[in-house]
Amino acid sequence: MKQPFRKLAEKYGDRIYTFAYYSLRSREEAEDVTQEVLVRLWQHVEEIDPGKLAAWVMSVTRNAVIDAARRRQTKSAVIAEGVSVDAVEAVAISSNPGADHALHAAELRNALERALAAIDEPHRSIIVMREIQGMSYADIAHTLDMPLASVKVYLHRSRKKLREMLRGKV
Amino acid sequence: MRNSNNQCDQALERIEAYIDGELPPEDRNAFELHVGSCARCREELSYAEALAHELRALPPHRCPDHVIEEAASRAEAYAGGAGSTASGRLRARIGSYLRPWPKPVLASALIVIVAAVLIVQKHERLPIVGVPEQPAEFSPSGKELQTARTDVALAFAYVRKYSARPIENAVREHIGDRVMRTVGESILRPIVPFSFRK
């Protein structure tokens, strides 16, 4: 039993964990969500059309993330401390060939992660699926059950929101 | 001046589509022409491109091995321990709550509980065994009902989309037997069409 489960877990585990981590910005909660989704996947795998399995996994993961965020009720408070000024400077610096990228990379990543976790739904799901997980527009549309054109509009709005969030703290 | 502002507004609206290479050739040319002559829009484009680049550079994370191990144990309990029955699920759920507690803590807690029961029994001479249990009245709160309705709607959407399982099974899993027994029909009726019920 462990072998088939492991195969499934290895196929989807990273995808689930990455999505949960960037959405919740907590390793512990991301681990809980991943474990929950993997068990549910195992329980339902035979009932799901194999062609729809990936979309099912992401859809269940997203719902589990939303539940986890609801449980701790800090979804909107994550950004309250504010995105560091350093992060915005780092974006500017990153386009400057003379700048020391390594010095600011961690700060920038930190700020981006905080901004991502604070952005509202479905903007966050779409930006994580597209930009970090590299999913196609069609797969995202299928997962979220929305028209492909809407996915693109949401993605553009998401990046614009991130720009504003990061810039506003200067 | 107004004309220039309009052009800036239009360019700023199109930045994301430009970065994604989704502007038609005519619009793309117009965008590049404007950005070439407008320092403010050029700066905004540069910022947007840098941010998009950094966003794409965020690394995917590897699922820790222990998560897969623990999930495998839970899945095994589900499959081997009559996971499809309510008692199997209950055992798995109880197990998952107990696992995070170290054994010494559990043992100490048990000793304290047993000691407390013995002390109470000795001093108050309360008949602990043999007291008939009163059946607990269960009336779900408004919040529980609201949650159940949401879960039923979600379960219904899933079942319709992904599988041919009877809706009632999925619903039971989502909202639990207690709520189902008490208010099942009143929850199902407005959400799940009759033809989808078991």
C-alpha cells in the first residue's frame, strides 16, 4: 500500500506544499495542509478521472489553504507589519547591474512572500499557480473553474496589486 | 497635457499584457513608442519587469519527507483499518490528535486523571459506575448550520465535477453524521436536487 501512496505523494507533494507555503507563509501550516490533501487524494484517487486529477489536487489544496487561513483568522493581518522599505529598494537595485543582488535577495524574497500571503483571493492562487508553479492558463482556468480570459485579467491585477503593495511602503 | 496623461494611463494599463507578450503588434508598437518618450512610464515598466522577474524566481519548495511519511501512515490506517467506516475514520482522527503528544506527557496526564477520579470516589463516595447516561440533546448552532450548508454546496460541486459517488456519502464526510442526522434533509433540500440524492 505504501508504494502506490508514495508514488502519488511524490508526484503531487511538492506542488501542494509549495502552493500552501506561499499562500500561508508558514511551514507548519503548509505541512498540515499537504498531509491533509495527500490523505484525501489517497481516499478519492480511484473515483477521480485521471485527466482531472491535477486540477482536483490543486482545487482541494486551495480549499484546504482557505480553511487553514480562516482557522487562524490572520489572513488579512499578515501584511499589517508592512513590507520593508528594503524590499522595495531591492527591486530597484535588482534592475541596477552594479548592485549587490545577493545582499538583498533574501529581503526581497521575504517581502514578496509577505505581500503574496496578504493578497486576496483568487488573486493569490492565480499568481502562485502561474508565476511560481508555472501552470498553464488553461490548467488554472480548469482548477478554479473560471474562464481563461478571467485568469489573465486576475493575473495582471495581481501583479499590479503587488506593485502597489510594495511601492506603498516607501 | 491631457493627451499625454491619457497616453500614460493607457500605457500603465497595458504594462502587464506587454510583459506577458500579449499585446497585438499595433498596440505593442504604440506602447513602445510612448514608453520610449516618457520617463515616468519607462520607470514604471522597468519596476514592473523587475518585480515580475523576482516573482518568477521564487523557488518551488520540496515537501518534507516526514510529511509524506505521516500522510502514508494515516492513509494506511484509512485503508487497512476499515477506513471507509465511521469507526475507522474516528480511529484515524483520534490517532492524528494523539500523535503530536509525546508518550510521557500522555502517560502523566492519564495518571493525573486516574488519581483525581480515585480521590473524588474515596472522599465523596460518588457512584461512578452504573450512573445511567442521559442522552445529550443536540441542536446545532446557527454557525454550525451555516458551515454545514457551505460544506454541502462544496461537496455537491465536487461530486458533480469529479466523481460519480452518491452525494450523500460525500456530504456525510464533509459535515459529519451528527449534523446530518439532525438537519440532513433541511440542509440537502435547497442545495442538492432530488435526482442527485441517494
